[in-house]
Amino acid sequence: MSDKLPTREEYRKKKVEENKTGTKKEPEQKKEIWKEKNKGQKKFDEIDNMESANDFYEDKRLVKQVKKKKRRFRKWVVFLFFIFFLLILIGSSIGIYIWLHDNNDIKNLQNDVVDDTNVNEKEDNENTENINPPENMDDDYWNYIKMNLLEVDFNDLLEKNSDTVGWIQVKGTNINYPIVQTTDNDYYLDHAFDKTENKAGWVFMDYRNNPVDFNQNTIIYAHSRYNGTMFGSLKNILNSSWYTNKENHIIRLSTPTENTMWQVFSVYTIEKESYYITPSFSSTESYQNFLNTIKGRSEVDFSGTVNTGDKVLTLSTCKDNFGNRIVMHAKLIKKEVR
């Protein structure tokens, strides 16, 4: 092996020979090769871009579909809410119409009954009896018994409704109605005096009570109507304008067998319960406990006293839609057998 370097002439000849045989690529050849490579890469890039574009448009299409479904869902929700509130509006309108219709019917019936019934004040006579008079001569009892009793002609009333058992009038209120009684405490909650169906109902006596010989506790019910009919004006008893006027503390009740007067001794509101509407008691002690309880509940300090020698008249009505009650208790102070 020779370590001798080629001369300049030999190196030049060698280069010429390489160019002739093509053993060495010229720069132009290299450029062509790189061009081809670049073209291939561009195609690959174009393919990638096309796939990316397809993915983009596919995603955009899905987004549109989702938005369209959401808009459709919102439209259905709005439509259902519209139908829901429309039904509520229709139901409320029907309810208001029925309420107004019932009020109008009951008001007309009340006026007809009052106009067609002979109701008179009755002065005391030999049949008049004062009941369980107190020893205290300053008790308001002695002023109340000077008032006239109420006497009602029941002939026409009994012809219109054989369930009629009495007539009640409460001073300082609109309560001035015939009282009915049947075999339960449900029927007259939605039936009027003429027995037509009416949500205003009528004034009725507890079916457990004896309308001829009063129980220890006689209970009378009626709805509290917003227009003041039935026991709608009983709420007045909790107003100072009512209870500061002592002349209001009287209930007059007439039955086909006797005329009676009752002195109010307790008024209050209470949640729904059954104790205050207990008609009879098994012992004097239990009755005295009852009297102490209902007297102690009063929101007004009445002057009258009450003991086991008294008979009680209880008026009960709804105060609101939450089960609360307005209650009035009075004791029998005078009667006259008819």
C-alpha cells in the first residue's frame, strides 16, 4: 500500500472520470431528490389536514345536533310549564266561579229564609225561668236576663226542611239562621238549608246532641265564609269593638219547644281538637275540669262565672285553612217553654 498522495493532475483526472461514470451525484440531482421528498411530505401533510378538517366538521355537526336537541328540550319544557300553569289558571277560575256561585246562592237562600220566617222578640211571662243565677248581684247575668228572648215560627221552616231544630242569633255578628241536624256531621258541610249541594254548607247542630233537652255541651258548627255568611262573622268576637260592647255577649236560640238565652263566657282560637266539642261527661268532676279548661282558654276576660249547674252552648268554625278554630262558649241563663 502506497502512502503517496495524488498529484494535482491525477486528482483532476479522477474527478472528470467520476463525472463521466456518474459515481457521484451532482447538486442538481440532490435538489431533485429533495424536491420529490418534499412533495411526498406535502401530500402527507395535506392528508393530515384533510383528516383534521373532517374531524373539525364532524365535531361541528355534533355540536349543532346537541344544540338543536337542547333547544327542542327547552321548547318542550316551556310548553309543559305553559300547559301546567294554564291548567292551574283554569282550575282556579272554575274554583272561583263555584265559590262565587255558592256564595250568591247561599246569600239569596239566607235572605229568602229570613224574609219568609216570622221571628219576634218575646217578653218574659209566667213560663220564663232564670237558670242558675249567681250570688254576686254585680254579675252581668242580672242585666242580660232583662233582655227579651227570641221566638221563631217553625211551621214554614219545617215544611222546607224537616231537619230544622232551631234558630240562632248572635249579637254583633251576621249570625241569624235556622239550625239543622242530621245523622252525621258531614252532610251539611256541603249542603244548604234546601239540601242542594253547596260548598258553603249550613249551620248545623252536632248529631250527638239532643235539641230538645240540651246536653251539658251543645255544639253548633258552620263554615267561616269570607263574605260573612254562615259563621264568617264569628271572627268579629276577637275584635275589641265586639267584646268591649257587653250587649254583644248574648246568644239567643229558639227551638220548637222552648226559647233560650245564653251568656258568653269564653272566646278563643285553637288548633283542631275534639275536647271542646265533647257533648257529655261521665262525672261532675270531669265536667268541672272541662269548664275550668274552656274558661281558662278565653282570650277575653268575661265577668260571668260558670259551674257544673250550667249548660254550655259551643259555636265552632274554621279560622283558616291550617286547621285552626274560632270557638265561642256561652252558658244557659234564661229559657221559656213554648
